[in-house]
Amino acid sequence: MKLLLRWLLLAAALLFVAYVYDGVSVQSFQSALLAAFVIGLLNTFVKPLLIILTLPVTVITVGLFLFVINALMFWGAASLLDGFNVTGFTAALIGSVIYSVLSYLINTAVDSLFSKK
């Protein structure tokens, strides 16, 4: 139940990103669901590998290169899907920052909702 709620809220967050920023577009809620799923898969399997491979650059930039990796994951998901579009790298960077903030808020809220106290 927790995973399903998080997935639905992240899809809604992706629609919100598309609403507030013109560089990102999502055609429908179904496209947002699929995009949230693909972003989650990329963040789970590809992002850790990229972080390890780019560790020297990340250390030199004091962690700021992680923004580039997040943007690449966001842009990569858009390139794999038809109903989710990002106009360029700058749009992916801005969209991924907004999506990351919303994702953090959603994860915190869902975790506190389902916490056992």
C-alpha cells in the first residue's frame, strides 16, 4: 500500500513539474505513472553506477555533479518514453531539481503516515 501511494503521488508530482515549468511536458496521468516508474528504475539501477564512475568529479565539485546525474536520469527517462518530454539538458536540470524536492517531501510524508508509533 505504501509503495502504491508513493508511486501515485510521484506521478502527480511529475504532472506538477510539467504544470509549473514549460521545459517538461507530460501528456496524461498514465504517462506520468509510467514516467515515475521509469525514473524510479533508473534511479535504482543506473544512478548508483554513475555515482561510482563519476566519484572523482563529484568529490572535486563538492557534490554538485550529483545535480548533473539527476538531470541525466530525468532526461534519460524522457528519451525512453513517448508521453513524457524534456526540451533539453537545462530543462532536465530544472525539472529534476523540482521533482527531487517534491519526491523528498512525498517520501517524508508517506514514511510518517505509515510509521509505527
